[in-house]
Amino acid sequence: MNRNIGRLVPILVLGAALAGALLFNFQLVAKSRSALTATVLRNPSSIHTARYHLAAIIPDAPDPFFISLEQGLRQQAEARDAALQLVRYRRYGADAGEGGNLSSEAEHWLGIVLKGKPDGILLYLPQGISINGGLGEAEQRGIPVVLISPDAAPQGAASAVIGDSFGQGREAASIVLGLLGSAARIGVILPSSPFSALQPDEEPFYRGVLEAVTAKPGSFVAAAVREEESILGGEQACTDILDAHPDINALLCADSRGTIGAAQVIVDRGEVGKVVIIGADANAEVIRLVEKGVVHATIVRDAMAMGEKAVEAVLELRRGLSRQGVIKVGHRIQPSRESSR
Amino acid sequence: MNTNREASIKAFVVPRSMRPRFGSIGFKKGMLKKRKSIRTRIMLNSVLILLVLALATSYTAIAAFDLAKSVELLFKNSADMENLRSTLRQTQQSLEGYLMAKNSESLKDFIASSTRLSSIAGRLNRANKTDDIFLLEKNLAFLVEDYLESAEGAVQAKRGRDVPTYVALHDAARHSAEQIEYLSAQIDTIQLGSSLGAFSIYRTNIGLALISNLVLLAAAFLFSMALIARYSYTITEPLSRLAVAAQAVGRGEYDHPLPPYETEDEIGTLHDAFIAMRTSVKSAFEELTRKAELERTLMEERMRNLTFQHRLKDAELLALQTQINPHFLYNTLAAGWQLALAQGDEKTAEFLEKLAAFIRYVLKPSTRSVLVSEEIECVRQYLWLLRLRFGDRYRFRLEISDEALGYETPALLLQPLVENAIVHGLRDIEQGGDVIISARLDGGMLKLSVSDSGKGMQEEDIARALAAADPDDATPQRGIGLHNVVRRVALATNGKGKVDIATEPGHGTRITILLPAGMENPVQIEDTQIENKEGEKERDKA
């Protein structure tokens, strides 16, 4: 009996190897085929035809804010049976909105999608950028447009979904003041902007910080710097501000890149715990830093909700049900474990 | 004859209980019916391996076909976009030519190219597909529509000599043309980018798939080899065991161990058939052995019967002789006795009278039983005759207990012993000797004895004589007297009586007969002998 089983073992092993190799082969070939069928060989009849066609024009930036925004747009579009055409434009560059206008690439895409007869357009407008004749042409063609902005509603927008950068700044400063009180020496790291003429006090985030600090005598904002448009813009800004103001004991960041850069610099300098960092938004790295206590807390802008509400608003406009006006989306605070205790 | 044949056939038929698996494997109805036959299993396994390889190869081939189709489609899409751009340029060129020169050739060109452009745009997607490329195509289609609308409007305005309108529409058409160029280039780029991504994934996976195909081939090869080895063993191992068992059967070892073979296949059928055959052969052999044994026993019985018949013939012959001679001898002696009386020779008459009486006693069947007194009387007569012959050379003494006289004893036990004492014990002794005959009861046994003072007996003679007590004894005897006595004592008492012989060379022999006192029917007398006895009584009366 045992001898018989012993003789069967190699057959079973080789049979399993054969079946395994076949399955592995199938899996690999299936992956190869699906890669082709999902792109070049896609069959139009197998692709869902949606009820609506929405075009969303947003900056091409690997920022968690935009990632969440895109996620919200897509989820809501799918839920509302809308085909979402997501057009990304370069936020920065030689012609990137210099002079306060939308970048020519974005303008170009706006002109194209306007002629493409969509059921609605969702356009992200950064702080300080205005839009030229696009809104009028859209109105002329009967295409509803909803603007998305992190701060105040752009001028002339009939409908907009905005964030609360002012409230975000004030919240960040309040947390620091709660920790350090009147001894707070605050440095502010603002996001990069295509509009170089934009002053810090024109940023709602900065104004929110100032409002909170003014209410606490003795504390003050030592400096505010703007990130350069590069991967290491956050590190550079933090280094600059700390070098210029060594007495700073709190850093308030307006976006995730500034948060991660500031945390790296503080860790490298061995000043974790000495300099309180209040971050912004939440991706895996920011959450890790918050959990490790390097970043005291992060104020997460609810970009996904902004995307969802923007889709809802544009479809409401499309159906002529109402004029949505300005929809404000708030934020939440994710504290570190220590601070939560 | 037929009965014998049927019996021999039956002997070779294996009982149903001895072939338990034949019914279960369907030996009678379709020995190779739907079972897991080795051939089927080998074929199934081969087909399975081939199927696996065919599947893998086919699937890889389909993937390769997909790749070719993708490349073709990619080129076609790119060509379509290039065609669209080229047609757009021709349209724009002919439009501008017409707007500048207003010649009919340019108008014709415009109409032709704008028609082609419209046709190309008509093939583009206009539905709200949830796919980026298709949505871009939709943008493109409406852009072309917008362009053609502006261009045609400009032509109409040119015809109407409405300069501001056709200038404005021409600008709008040119702007749309730029957007079309940009969008089609973007579509090309996006399509190429996504295709390159897909091709990259394809290349990575298909490379691994080719490696896995090689692994698959190797695994299939090894698997086939393992299966071949397995089936070789499956086929040859039980066959070799069967061969060993068959050799054992050849040597007559019908119980040679043969491990069970459980699988229902051709080998299993062969295995079962062999076991059934071995059982049949074994049964047949046992039957033959039993018959041979029976025949041997029968032959022995027959030989024994022949021996008995032979002895019976001798006995019958002897009986006939003994029936003739005694009458002749007795009648002669009776005649002699009458003659002696007639001549007044009383001594001779007495001699003949006693001799006749003795002979009459002796000639009666020796298998009868008589009273001890009769036996003693016979001995007395014999002793009278001996004294007449030998005078006082031998001295006889009778030591008879009265209480023994009334018991029965087989006839003629003492006379042969007395005769032996004279003939063998005392004859060579010149001065003669003593013979003592005794009869008495001893502890419930009747003890008869004859002792002499002769030369004694040899041990081998004693053993040979005493061997007669065994009914199967066929030892040749030199003298039949003692042997006869021993045999008759054994037969008459059914082995309860016995004969003791005590001897001392040169000092004599004592032969003692021990009989159970009060024997019932100690002697079985045959009918013929009874008839003889009745005849003798009649003669005695006469």
C-alpha cells in the first residue's frame, strides 16, 4: 500500500506541476489579452453608453487633493450614469496661467469640450486664476458649468463647489496655539502657485492663520514661504524658513507636499517634538507621519466630497432643476495618536 | 460411459462459491465492458496531456493573434487620424483658395474634400461611451461638424459677397481646424500611449507565458514519462506475480500466495481467471488424488479378500480331508477292535478301543469347547497310549483340582502340549523325564499347565509361538501344535486368555494356559462343523 502511494507521489507532483503551469500560462496570457482588449482591441459595443456626458478639466498634479477630487468625480458620475471625460492640463509652465488667466492648455481643452456638446463641464480653477470667455460661450451653447476651487468662488461663476482654505488655516493655527499658547512662533508653508504675483495675504489659508494668531496675544507668524513647483518643493521651503527663522516652533502646511517636506526636514534636523507640524490632506505617507507623531495633526480637505457635489450640481443644472450657487465643503482633523490621547 | 464423463466434468467445474469475483466483473457478459481498462486509462491520460498542451498553445496563439490584430488596429486608427488631418488640410486649403480666388476648381475641391471629411467624421463615435478615447472621438466628431459648418458658412458668405461674415467664419473654421489638429494628435498620442502600455504589459506577460509554456512542456514530458513508468509497472508487476504463481502451480504448489489485485481492468480479469483456473486445477487434482487413494484402498481390500479366499480354500480342502480320513480311520480301528475281541486278545482290543476313543476325540473339530473333565479324560487316554509305547521311560503326573473339572475350555489344548513335551522336550533325553499336567482355578482364572523336565525351548521359538496370539500373524511355523494352541486360546477367549511359557535350558519347560473361568460360548462353531458334529453323534449311536 505504502509502496503504491510512493509510486503515485511523482505522478501527483508532476500532475500538479502540469496543472499549475497551465493555470499560470492561462493567467499570463489572459493578462496580456486583457491589456490589449482594454485599450486597442476594446469593443465599442461592450462599452457602456451613459446617459450623460460630463467633461472635467483639472490640473495634472500628483497631489492627494486632486486624487481624491478625481475619485469623487468618478464615483458620482458612475452613480449618476454619466460618462466622465477627464481632461488634465499642466498647471505650471511657461504659459501656465501667467497673468491670472487659465493656462492656454486648459483654455484649449475648454474650447474643445465646449464644441463637443457635453451635458456639463466641471472646471477646476486655482486661487487667483480667472476664466475668460469660456463661461459665456458655455452659456450660449446651453452647457452648464460648475467651477471647483479650493478657496473662494471665482468671479462670475453661476455655480461653484469650493473648499474652506480660510477655515483650514484658522484650524491649523488654533491647534498650534492650543499646544504652545502665546509662545507659538509660527511658520506657514503655502502651496506653489502659477500666479507669481499672488501675495501670501491673498491666500485664504494664510488669512485664516492670521485671524487665529491675532486672537492670541504673544504668539505671532514668523514667516510665510511658498513652495517651489518641484518634487522637493516642500523640503526646500521648510529649510528656507527654518534657516531664516530658527526660533520657529510650529509649521503650518497648506498641502500634502509641504507637509511631507517639512516632516523630512524636521526628522533630519532631529527636531521632532520641538517643532510642531500641522499638515494638510491625507495620503499614505502623511498618515504614516501622523501615526509616528512627526506630524502632530493633519487637516484633511474633503476633496472627494467636492468632486461628488460638483457632479451632482452640474447634473442638477443640466436638468434645469435649480441653480446650485456656491457649495462649500469643509474639512476634518486627523490627529496623531499622542495628541488624540 | 456418459455418466462417467459427466462425473469427470463435474469434478472439474469450480463451484460458484469458489469464484467469487467472476460474477462481479461480468466474466460472462462482456468481460471488457465499461470498466477502467488500462487501454482506456492510457488513452485518457494521453488525451489529457495533449489537451493541456493544445489549450496552452491555442491560448498563446490567440494572444499572438490578438497582438497582431492590435497592431493592425493601432496602425489603422493612426492612419484614420492622419487621413482626417490630411483631408482637413485639403479642405482648409481649398476653402482658403476659394475665399481668395473664388474659382470653381477650388470650390469643387472644397466640396469634395469637405464631403470626405464629413464622411470620416461620420464614422467617429458620437455616443456617451464611458471610455476616454471614445469621448475624445465624440469631441472630434463635433469639432469637425463645427468646422464644416463654419467653412460652408464662409463659402456661402463669399458667394453672397458678405466680407465680414466670411472673414469671421473663416477665422472660426481655422480655429476649429487647429483644435481638430490638436485633438486628433492628442487622440493619437493617448491611443499610442495606452497601446504602448498594453503592449508593454503584453510583452512582459507573454515572455513569462513563453517561459511557462516551456515549463508546461517539461512538466508534460515528465508527467508522460511518469505515467508511462506507472503503467509499465501496473502492467508488468501483476503479470510477473502471475508468472511466478503459474510456475508454482506447475510445481504443484496450488497455495502459492498471490496478492490481491483490486483494480477492474484487463490484468484484473487475467488475475481472476488465473485464480479460478488454479482453483479448478487444484480441485481436479484433489479429486484425482482422492480417487487414487480410494482405488489403492480398494486394491488392498481386494488383495485381502483374495488372501482370505485362498485361506478359505485351503481350509475347505483341509476340512474335506479331515472329513474323509477320520471316518476311515475310526471305522478301521473299530474293525480292529472287533477283530481283537473276536480273537480274544483283550490287550489289543483295549488298545484299539482307547486309540479309537482318543482319535474320535481328537478328530472332532478343534474349535469346539469341552469340559475340563473331558479334556483331562482325553489326556488320560493319550497318556495310556504313551505308556504302552514308551513304558516307564516317561513319568506322567496329573494334578487336577476337582473344582476345575466343571469349567469349559477349548478342546485339545492339553494333548498337543503333552505331545510337544515328549516329542521336543524329552525325546532326546535318554533316561526319560517327568511330565506334569495340572488343572486348577486361580483367582477367577482357569489355569491349565503342562510342564516337563526336558531340554527347554529356544527364546526365538517361544516368541514365534506366542506371536500366534496376533490374528494377523503369518509367521511360518516349524511345528503347529504350540502355535495352534496359542492361536486358539486367543481366538476362543477374544484375547482375554493367554499362554505363558517358562523355560530353562536343560531343566524343562512349563506352558501355562490361563482362561477366564466360566467362559460363555468360548468357541464359535461353524454350521458345517455343527452338521459334522450331528453326523458324528448319529454315527456314535449306530
